[in-house]
Amino acid sequence: MRRRTDVIGLLLAAAFAAMPRVARAQSFATARAGVAAPQGGTRALLRAAQGPVDSTDTVHSVRRALFHITPAARPWAPLASAIVPGSGQIILGQDRFVVYSAVEVFSWWAYAKNRREQSQQEDAFKRIAAGVARAHFTSSPRDTLWSYYEAMRDWKASGYFSKSQTGPIQPETDTSTYNGYHWQLALRTHPTVEGALAEYEQVAIRPDFQWSWVDAQFQFDVFVRTTEKRNDAHRAAVRDLAIIGANHMLSLIDAFTTVRLELLPTALGGGTGAQLRATLPW
């Protein structure tokens, strides 16, 4: 009986001695299985499983595990940033990839929105032009370049291409119209009538594209405001593209600087300092 009691005592002592190790192993295994991690996130989890570790090494270890980063990928970080801003910073383990990525996503969203707005305004002012200013001259108006609609905005009427339906061309003489103004301008800039007439035939509005806003002031005002909204959307879209290009360039330069510049410790007299060295070859 005494021997049996001694054996049970030894077994209990061994069990109590092993309990801390078992508890720590179970806590780590439980966290991996999906149970909530200790307070503090990944760093606390690693600290509980492995003991005290350097916080910087822990962050980089977790980042490499998340993004599958290898040291061999570092030289490609600038190229990656040039293609997708922020991707180079991910390769280099830099948290500011969030800024580049956010700017890229928001700028493309804004660009798409402004291009959509531009297209909607173009459809709107073309409908107004076709249904009001051009309706008196053609039943099936054809679409054309933006410069044509700009001229419709600046001139109330195009005027006639030729005041004679048969025979030689007789240009419009009313200078308050688009054709009449350009005919007088051609006469002033060419020494001969033949030369002025040749230029007039190139720039004058043909009968199929003739327009007039006479007795349609309200529709003309709406047309002008719609073209202005189109221009605002176009300028905003161009600005968005400029921001996107700048974001690509800044992300590239940031990644290139990180890869190619090294901060090396060096002895300066009796103390310590830093020496900046750049390696230019790719």
C-alpha cells in the first residue's frame, strides 16, 4: 500500500509540473484553430507562444507571411509601384502603401464619374441642338466634332453657306452670323477674292449643318449652360488623370529611393553618425 501511495504521489507531482507547458501549447493551438487571440493581436499571440521577441522583427514576420514577400522581390519594388501604386511599398514592407492605394482607387473612381458626367452633358446639348437650332434646316441632323458645338454656343446663327441656290457661291454677308464673319475675315486676310473664297469654302458651315437660335433664347441659354457643364466635367477628368500619373510617379520614386539608398552607421570621431550611400545601377 505504501509503494502504491508513493507512485500516485510521483504521478501527481509530474502532472502539476507539466501543466504550464500544456496550457501554453493549448492556448497557441486554440488560437490557430479559430479561438480569439490574446489581447493585443498578433504580437501578443507570438509573445505568448515564443516568449519575448523584438517587436520590429515580429511586424516584418507577420507582413511577410501575409503578402508572401521574399527578399528577392525587393529590386522589383519600383517597377511594381510604377504599374500599381502602393504595390512596391507592400513588397518593401512599408505601411504607406495604404496612402498610394487609396489615392489610386479614389482618382480612378472620380475619373470614371467625371467622364460619365461629360458624356451625359454631351448627349443633352446635342439633343437640344438637333431639336431646336438645327431642326429648321434638316430632318436628320448628323453628329460632328466638338468644335462645331462650340461655334453654336458662340454664334446665334450660322448664316447661309451661299445666298444663291444655283450658280457660283455667294457667301453670307451678315457679320453677326458665323459664315458672314468668316467671309469678311477671309477678305481682310487674302489679297485676292479667289483666295478669300477658297478659305471660306473650308471654314464655312455647310447647309446640312446650318443652325439658328433666333426666337429660341431660353433653349439657347440651356444649351450654353449644358456645354459649360460638359467642359467642367472634361477639365475634372483631365485633372484626375494628372493626379493618377503623379501618384504612379511618386510611388515609383518612393520605392526606388528605399531600394537604392542605404543609411549606413559609421564612426565619426568619438561618437556615432550616419552616412548616406546611393547605388544608381538598377
